[in-house]
Amino acid sequence: MIPFPTIPLALSDNAVAMLELIPLTVAVVFYWHRVMTLSWAGRPVPVWRQVSYGFGLFLASFVLFSPWGYLAEELVIAHMVEHLVIGDLASLFIVLGLTRSIMQPILALPYIGRLQVLANPFIAIPLWAINLFFWHIPTMYDAAYGGAIVHGLEHSLFLFFGCLMWMPVFGPLPTPKWFGPGWKVVYVVIVRFIAAILGNILMWTQVELYKNYGAGHAKWGISAIQDQSTAGVIMMVEGTFLILGVLAWTFFEAAKQSTQKQDLIDLAYNRGVEIDEARIERAVKAGHGDLIEQRILAGDEGAEAPALAGDAGADAATR
């Protein structure tokens, strides 16, 4: 039988687990406290966003604190899966769970609000790519393997820059006006192309890049080249399925927003309410279509403005 530790044993034996558990716990406490505060104020966060955020944290916790985290110390394959789950999947679901209202207390902190510029696609992609390749340099990879603090930092940065990478596509932070659905598709394709470069390096190189897995290779009966090559294949396959899912989401979301925008314009016209179509479009992107509809039905000629103001800056977030 494989001597996988239980979760409590893994936590007690692995100092890096404790370093990673603390920020995840803070993320849970902050999020649910903010969700409850907004609910009490009559501005509930959609249930699907709460589920998405929770699922993202669950994915990150599973690969770190379950027996999978133990396996990731033995095989590059398992370690690659761990990184993909944290940096691609968990970060995606976490970003889907965020709204401008949820992030408002953090963005209101001194200097923190200025960091919103990092969500610009021209900034997010280079930062994400640098982080990805930096931690896969053999020297840094081996350093993370052998040190709890460095390993914890590695996983934290994978999650942070993963969230930053998804923010221009799915997040509530400001993006350029021109960054519409078509450019989001281009953005995701570029991201996956960059990841594919690393995947191909791992797939085709005949040099053992990572030296700390000898015991795991002997235990599982796999060579170092087979291990890292298979890790590259997994990276390529995961990227293919991920991009297909994201592109489908982007297409349907764009169609939904276009339909909702036109419905609101038609409703306002039929009821004689003057509106600004550009602001209606930004409001729909920010998820405030229902609030604007209520204002229009109430005969409010400033329908779009109060709806956006109710999210404490959502208008700015969509510009």
C-alpha cells in the first residue's frame, strides 16, 4: 500500500502546508464576511459566484493538502498537475467568484487601488509568463522543492498571477474600452500559446531538467525523461480543453450581454426614458442589467447612473 499520509499528518510533516493554509483561510474569512455584509445591505452576491469562489479554493486546497501533495514530491507529472490546478483552474474559479463590490474594501486601501492597472492585458500577460517560466527554471524549481518558504512562495505566486491572468477576461477590474469579446479570445489564445512553449520544452527535451525525483522515479518505475515528457503532454492537453471552455464561455457571455443591452434600450425607448447607450453597455458588462431594468420600469431618466453608483465604482470598472 502506498504510504500516503492523512491530511493532519501531511500538515504536521510539511511546513510549507502551514504557510499555504494561512492565506487560504484568510481568503475564505474575508470573502464570506464581505458576502454577508453585502447581503445585509440588500446587495446579495449571486450564489453561482459564491460557489465558484469556494470551488476554486477547494481545488487549491485539495492539491496542496490531500495525498496529491505528497505525490507531487515524487513525480514531475504530479507536480505539474498541482501547478496547473493552482495557476489555471483554481485561479479561474476564484476570479469568477469576484465582483467589484466584494473587492471594494481592498481596493479602497491606500496604494492598493493603484494596482488595478496590473489587470491591463498588456501588463497581465507578461507578468504571468515571467512567473510561469521563472519557477520552471531548474535552479528555482529545485530550490522550491527543498525549502518550505520558497515552495510556499511559489504556490502563492502561481495563484496570484493566475488570478491576474484571468482578471482581464472574467474579473471586475478596469480593462481598456477596446478589450471586447474578440480581443478576449485573442488574449486567451496568446496565454495558451505561451504555456504551450513550456509544454513543448518538457515534451521534447532529452535532458533531465529536475534532479530531485530520483526516489520517486525508482518507486514508480518511470524514467526522468518519461516523467517530465508526460508532464509536458499533460500541460498541452489541459491547455487545449481549457481554451475550448473559455472560448465557449466568452462567446455565450458576449451574446447574452448583447441581447440584454438591446432589450434595455428597447425597454427605455418604449417607456420614453432617455438613456446613454454607452453607459448601458458598461453597466451590462458589470452585471447591473437587472438594476437598470428596475430603474427604467420606475420611469427614472437617470436609470443607468444610480445602478452603477450602487456598486461603488462599477462604472469605472467597466471603462
